[in-house]
Amino acid sequence: MPGPPTDLWRGNYYDELEAGQTFHAGSVTVTDAHLVNTAGLYGDFHPFHVDDVTQASGPFGRRIAHGIFTAGLVIAPIGRIGGRAVATHLEDHVSYLAPVFVGDTIRVVIEVIDKQPKSRFGIVRFRHTGYNQHEVKVVEATTVMGHHFSAPALDHATDRVDPA
């Protein structure tokens, strides 16, 4: 008989994370729809992102993805690492290292840089790195998260957290 269902949003608690630990967060192939939707969502219609004609002779030779989209690709997977174990998301710092184009496939790696206990939760610093299909590092971000110290006891009969 199978055991209790796996909670996909359980996350990793402070006590379960170690400096140097690495998470492979998969990859995404950037499409024209990503650029169009990002432009519409954020109102950023800069020719870098939406104008094929001017960008053919522009600095990159074609349109590039928005920075906010590229940052989101590498930062968003932190939700799968943290899940319900996250107490708070404190800060992000992003460096754009190379342009991202339609057709690029961005692979995301997230590493625990360091951790520091505080009174109510532990502070965990992560490095998020995005590589294109040529293994060129295109974006790097640092995220600081507050993680609960340890997982609460779970009553497997009810799938509820035991308050004790």
C-alpha cells in the first residue's frame, strides 16, 4: 500500500539546506510570445524587445528578451525550493551578462551560498544562474530568503500540521 501523498509545496526548511547545495531547475526555450506578453504586462515596448526592423541594425542584431522576464526565469524556481518552508522573500539582485534572444534555451541552476540563523527564521542566500544553449552565462541573481527552521510534524491520517 502506498504511503501518504507527497506534498509538492513542502519546500526545503532552513535545517535542510546547506551551503554549496545545488538545485537544477530545468530549462525554458524563449519564444516570441514571451516577449509580446512581457511587453504587454509591464508596458515596456522599447524597440529592443518589439521592433524587428530597427533591431536588425541595432546593437544585438535582433530583438532581445526583457530584463524582467530574464530575471523571472532564474528567480521564480525559488518557489519550488522554498515552498511552504519560506517565511519571507527579502531581496533580489540581478546582473544581466549577455543578451537573451527568441529561440534561446535558458537552463537554470540555483545554489545555496550561505545561511545565517535569526530569531524567528533562518536567512538563506541563493545564487541563481541562467545559461543559454551554448553554456554562456546570461544572467545571475542573488536572492535572500527567510526560511522556517524545521518542518512541522504532520499527522499523516489527516494531512494536517500537528500544532504540538
